[in-house]
Amino acid sequence: RDLDVAPVSGPVEPVTAFAWDGGDASTVKVYVTLAVDVLDPADVAVRFEAQRVRVAVSVTGRTLVFERRLHAPVRPSKCTFKVLAAKRVVALGLRKKAKDVVWPKLEADVNAADTLAASSKKSAAAAAAAAQ
């Protein structure tokens, strides 16, 4: 189901319990564990975007949300999900856009540009100091 039609009930709670595998495979598997008594597949909505995935689960009086900016682009039309109700898990299959790119982590490093810029400034300052 697309998130645009998924009902939102009550406050939104972030989901932090997950595991992932397949950083060196063409499809990355993500297992989102939900703290619910009963997981009804009809209450689960998943949206795949080129560099983001979002899972929303409407349960009694609240909505649980797992959302991550991904390490590298995926092919949304080739991504899949399966609700494992008995285990209270939503299993995601993220098809990489570039199959040969290894993912060392699931999430994009949102501070990478800032870190690189700071590192470059330090290097330039050190070079200037050494030249004096």
C-alpha cells in the first residue's frame, strides 16, 4: 500500500529496531521489528523512493514509522516488502540501482559533506601554517 492512502492514527512513534544484510549483494534486505501485540498486514504501508524508504504501521491509537535515507540509490519499482505477521516484522528488499556498489552501511551519512569540507579546511590551514 502507498503511504498516501494509509490512515494515520494518533501520535507518530519512530521505529529504531531493525537489522539489515546484503551490502555486497544486488538486493539489500532490511528487517524492521515492530513493538506491537498483533501485526495486521492491512495496517502496513511502505513507500520506496530512489534514496529513501518509509514504513508506516497504524496500530491502536498511534502510528509507528521507520524511515531511512539510504546509503545509495535503489530502483523503487523493483523493491519489495513482505509482512511477517507472526514475527511482527516487515521485511524489505531494496534493489540497488548500481548492483556492484557495496553498501558498508544502510543509511546515508548526512554529515559526509560537512565532514569533508571541515577536513579540507583543516588540511588547507595546516599547509598554510607549514608554508610560513
